Amino acid sequence: MKKKGALIVVSGPSGVGKGTICKELLKDYDNVEISVSATTRSPRDGEVHGVNYFFTKKEDFEKSIENDDFLEYAKVYENYYGTPKEFVLNKINEGKNVLLEIDIQGALQVKEKYPEGVFVFILPPSLKELKDRIVKRGSETEESLKLRFSKAYEEICLMKEYDYYIMNDEVENAVERLESIIDSQSQKIDGNLEYLLNLYKEEI
Ligand code: 5GP
């Protein structure tokens, strides 16, 4: 019997910097693998198929929904995004920790299906800062910007469903906090009790 990996779900309002935190974490932290999501949105400049996302046609995405291929999926601002179930569950069973960087609707679905995961909510230092970041990113139209920002407070209230928060004041600090959450999650007894007891049972 193998020790199972942990599932770490990082989520929070759009523009809060969860993508940057995860990207920075992966640079020199090898205790976790990130799950690459499928999406129906078009690639942005520099984005690579299979690295940032699996860019997928809407019909194919809908077929995958029917086939129950996703651990969770959500429509985020007119586009579908989904987490491939097989990849995540295989990695966990191989003993690897898996990181999901997904929106809040998706995270809540994962919590229903996989409550032993750890759910981390990224908070902005203030709503003003969040708005500035979304504007700076520059990929939004006036309309989508308004929509994203008006949802932010509503979304922040949903942190009550999560285990940990990380306030993203400085990316470096946020990355350190996330690393320590992952480290402690992989030492949890819950989820690995059978594996741990088996280690000693064999010696009785
Ligand atoms: P973007 O289009 O800026 O890459 O992502 C938009 C939003 O979709 C972000 O909040 C991101 O976290 C979320 N997202 C990315 N992948 C997934 C996924 O597989 N499932 C869900 N539910 N949300 C995702």
C-alpha cells in the first residue's frame, strides 16, 4: 500500500494573483505537481497548449462533461474551464501532491467530491488593490472588468468554506505560506491512517 498524495486547491477572486503564486511556487518547490485544466477560451499571447491549458473546442469540452471526465468544471465568464479527473486521481494514488488553481465554483465542487483535500483561499490586501491588478492585466474589456469586480466581495464571503487563507500582500510571502500549508497537509494522518498502520502491522 502506498501513501496517498494530498490534493491542494488554491482559489480566490479573479485577479487576486493565484496564478502568479502557483507559478512562482512551482519554480523551486518540487513537492507538488500542478494539474493543467481544459478550457474553451482562446490562448493569450505566450500561452502554450498542454502547459497553461488544454485549449479545447466547446463541442469537445461538452463531450468530456458527458463522459464524466472532469473532477469539476465551471463556466467562468462565458468560457468553460475543467480539471481532468483521471490525471488528478492517478497522481494522488501514486503518492504525488497535486495542486489545482481554479475558480471558487470549481473549488466548492471539489470539496463535495474530495473533502479530504485542503482548500486555500487567496485574499487581496484590499478591494482597491484587486481592481488595480485586474486593470493592469489589461486583458479585460470594460464590460468584463465591471463584471469581475462586482463579484469580488460576494466571492470573498465564500472563504468560510475553505481551510486556510493567504493574504497576497507580497508574492514571495504568499508562496512561502502556501509551501508550509502543502508541507503540513502531506503529513496529515487523516487519509493515510491505513497506510501508516500497515507499516507497523507487518512487524507484529
Ligand atoms: P484565466 O482565463 O484568467 O486563465 O482564468 C479565469 C479563471 O478560471 C481563473 O479564476 C482561474 O483560476 C479559473 N480556472 C482555471 N482553470 C480552471 C479549472 O479547471 N476549473 C475552474 N473551475 N476554474 C478554473
